[in-house]
Amino acid sequence: MKYALIIPDGCTDEPQEALGGRTPLQAARLPAMDAVAREGAVGWANHTPEALPAGSDTANLSLLGYDPIANYSGRAPLEAAAQGITLGPEDWAVRCNLVTVENQVMKSFTAGQISSSEAAELIRAAQEQLGSDRLQFHPGVSYRNLLIYRGTGRPAPFTKDTRTTPPHDLTDQSVLDDYPRGPGSDLLNQLMTDSLAVFADHPVNTARRAASKLPATNVWLWGEGSAPHLKPFHDVYGVRGAMITAVDLLRGLAALLGWKRIDVPGATGYLDTDYAAKGRYAVEALKEVDLICVHVEATDEASHEGNVEEKIKALEQIDRHVVAPLHAALKTFGEYRILVSPDHPTPLRTKTHSHGNVPFALSGAGIAPDAAQTFDEPTAANSALKFPEGWRLMGWFLGKTD
């Protein structure tokens, strides 16, 4: 049996006035996703328990079949795993965004989609001037970087009571009430403040201003956590998996689950990603693994920018270049199952992740077709196929549970 999971990140949304009261899923032309719905079943699942943040970390942990209540330890440790950074028992990882804050307003949580090479120079400067053996800044992809706190024999100052705010939750809003709080927050706030002077006249920012681009004014620290401990996916579900994504969070999850990670040239984690390349690499991967997972960040990024046109465009690109070729390829392998599901809602109105149900469409061997004709939120809401504990969907998808 071959399996494919396609994750259009954050694509679940609300009815839009600009779309005549339709959601982006309803407004977009999605023949391949609708075909999955017609040939199989549509339902809904909740991957964001109210007791945890409504983030891609908890949601994708659930979507990949792991109870986030029992297994969640923070976002940054997952990204550390993607970079091959080992965390000791007293170590913590902290997400380190490069951001643009002007007059205490979050102008851009991506520092104007800063390039990876520019970000690496700024992170190196932060390490040279603010880092130490205990505080280690690590460059990542674009604005997504890491700070590693090494305990080296003594506990870190952070606990589960440390509170930080994802910068993408603050787009175009004041940040005054959202600096880190609780245990260890003094250290985080000091580093954020000190980075202002490090970056102010840095050549990267000088060049960006000259090119009329947003500068990276400072680091924003959030998503802290200690080392996670996840059972390998094969041990839990008996299936070999592989991950295609441009996002370190998903790459880290794949590493921790024992999945193969497939790098795709042109995959950017943004609206300009190479959708067709992702589709081609996914089809090729089916020859080697039981389950291929394709994660696309573009739909989520469009929501963070409040851009309904780009969200629809991204959905249509995923449909055409990922879902359609994968579905066709799966049928050549004999028995198969295909699942299309976002991880969490990201409403265009709020520009941030939210708790709530997401629709999914699934078809293939042993899946009795229901009455669904389209893949969208209203269709899922009318379905009797429900997973209030979303992490249980994976076992059902793989035929391991009723």
C-alpha cells in the first residue's frame, strides 16, 4: 500500500466578503482536490487542542499522528532537530526571528522576507557580540533562525511557565504587551534589546535600506522548549515515511520520526516556491517509501499577509502541481490512499493561526465514497466523519484503527 499526505498549511479560513461569502477553498478552482473528495470522503479534524498554542508545531505533530498533549515540548526544539542540533537534558532551543519593529509596531515578522545569506550575516554578528559558549545563535532559512541555550551542568532559567509570543501573531500591531514574560524572560528581553545596536548599522541593513527594503531591526525570541522524545513513526505505525518541505519545523519533525527528508531545489517556504518541483520529487519518492508527505507553506504565508488573491493562487498551484500528479501516480502502484489536510486555520482576517477544525479529503483502498463533491469547510462541517482528537486521523488513514 502506498500513501500520500498533502498539507496546504493554514488554508482553512472564514467566508470572505471579497469572495461573495465564500472561503478561499470554495473560491479556488481545485479539480484535483475535489476529485479526491468525490472518490472518497470528506471530514474534519481538530489538531489544535485548546490547552496548547494554535501553532504549526502542535498542529503538525497531531496531523502526523502524535498526541500533542502528551508529546509537545516547544517549537524551537523541532527546528533544532532539522539542523542536526542535539539538545542535552539541560539545554533549551529558542526560535530567533529576524523582524522589523518600528515605533513598537511589528512591521514585518520576516524582516521583509530577508534572504538566508543576509540573515546568516546578521546571526553571525549576534553570536560575535551577544553569544557565548552558553548562548549559541544558529542561522536557518531566511528569517527563521535559532538560539540554543546550553545548560552545561545547571538548569536553564526557562520553564513551562515562560511565556513568549510568535511575531506572526503581531503583524501591524503594537508589541509593547507581548515581550517575553516569566522565568528566563529577563535574559530573552535583554538579548532582544541588545540586538538593536548590533543590527542598527550592520552592512546588511545599510544595503537593504539603500535598496528600499525593510531592515532587520532586531531578533524576536519565542517558541522555546527542551528536547522532545518521540517514538519513531515506523515503530508506531509500521510505515516508512518521507517529508518534502522547505520549513525547518517539518524537517525537524521528520528527523525525529525517522523519516527521510527530501530537499527540493526551488522550494522556498514562501509564495514563490516551486510547486511543480515538489510534485515531481514526491512522485519519484513513492518508489522508495510507503508514505510521502508534501507540506506547502505558501497558503499560510498568504494568510499572514492578509492576501486573499495569493492564497487562492497558492491553493490552485498545490492542486495542479502536487495533488493532481501525486494522485495519478498513486493509481499506478495498485492499492493506495491519499489524504489532503491543512494543519490549522489561519484566517485572512486575523493574519494568524487559530484553534479550530480543519477539513480533510481522503480516498483510496477501503474508503467508501460519501456524498461529498467538493473539498471545503462547509462540506466538512456537514460530514459525520469527525476526529475531535485530530492525532487519531493518521491511524485511520493508514488503516491501523477503525
